[in-house]
Amino acid sequence: MEMASISSSPRTVEEIFKDYSGRRAGVVRALTYDVDEFYKLCDPGASCELKGQSKENLCLYGHPNETWEVTLPAEEVPPELPEPALGINFARDGMNRKDWLSLVAVHSDSWLLSAAFYLGARLNRNERKRLFSMINDLPTVFEVVTERKPVKDKPSVDSGSKSRVSTKRGNEGQVKSNPKLAAEESYEEEEDEHSETLCGSCGGNYNADEFWIGCDICERWFHGKCVKITPAKAESIKQYKCPSCSLKRSRQ
């Protein structure tokens, strides 16, 4: 079975992420563009030609080449890769279609993560962290299927947590820049709220390798390059106002 074959086992972070992205794309396609076909294949009452058996314990597989398949689970015990949720077809007719698709999406997210970390078992802790960060930059299958946008919390302007490269302000309003921590140290630190921040200008995700600056008026955060503020320039700013807030003030 194609989904269980890992003859060309990806081993680097980039290779594992490519494998994850391909499988994710296949699952997303099944639950969105090809949803009618997928729904029909999961009919719990229909007969099935798969190995002459009735449809039971069907699984949704995403393949590295961005295709998908609804089929019986692998016969190998233990399987070469973690298996998706079994029997997704059983609950189909007992649930609202949208709710059922959402349930399949959640189980698919769990499977995709388990497969990625199974392949990454030999990665060191910093590589595992980088792999998860790359995966986390993509919307989950559940978010795509339910058309939800990931919730991003605004960083607190007087937070005492470390922000790595981003610019932040203390209670006295002075601009402070934290140098990038060493990889080993940053791994030990808990992820602060900056990692969930979106740039108020371009909408991009927080990246610890980029300079960020926060607006003292609206409290949104921005890539320095998006608002044309360098770390050196930020040091001389007592109160930063983003372009939007500056424009509002000028009109008043």
C-alpha cells in the first residue's frame, strides 16, 4: 500500500516537512475540493470491492505526492507508519455532514503530526522544534475545513517575558531590544506570546530571526522592514506610532 511505504524515508527536517506538506495537501483536497467524492466513498451502507470485504474501518490517507485515498488500514502489525483514525465511515450518517467533516479533519491533523514525528524520531531537540515550527506556520486541516483563522494573541507591551529579537517596551516607555538567544537557551525558554503574533502590516507570522516593533497606541506589532524602522532607529524612539495610528492622529 502506497501510504505505508517509506522506502525513501525522509530524515532531514526539510524532507520530513515536505512529506508532511504533501500528505496534508492530499487530506485537505479530500475534505474540500473533492469532498463530494470523499463523502460518497465513506458511505457506511454501501458494499465495497476492497478485498471483497464490506466497508468497515476505512481510513483517509494523504500521500506525499498530494493525493488522497480512502481504504482499509494497513495489514502489517505494527504498521510502517502510524495509522489514521479507523472507521471514519461509521459516524457519517449519524452526524451533520459539516460536523462529520470537521471530526475527520481533527483526526487527520493528529495523524499528520504523528507521522511527521515518527519520521523525525532521530532528530535532535532543536531540529524537532524547528520541524514543529514549520508545521505550525501552516493552518491545520481543521482550520481549513471549518474556514477558521488561527487565533493570534497580541503581545503585552509591559510583559516581562523575553522576546528574543523583537523590540518591546518596559513600563517606563523606553524601547528595549533583546539580542537573539543561543539555540540551546531558547529551547529551554517557554514560547512567549510573540510567537503567536501576526504583523499588523503584512499579516506574516512572528519569526525570531526578524526585528519587530510594537505600536504604543494600538498595541499591534510589525516587522521592522514593513514599517521601515531599523533596530538602531528604534533605540531613539520614545513612543512608537504605527503608520495607521500616525495617520489617524494627523487627521484629528
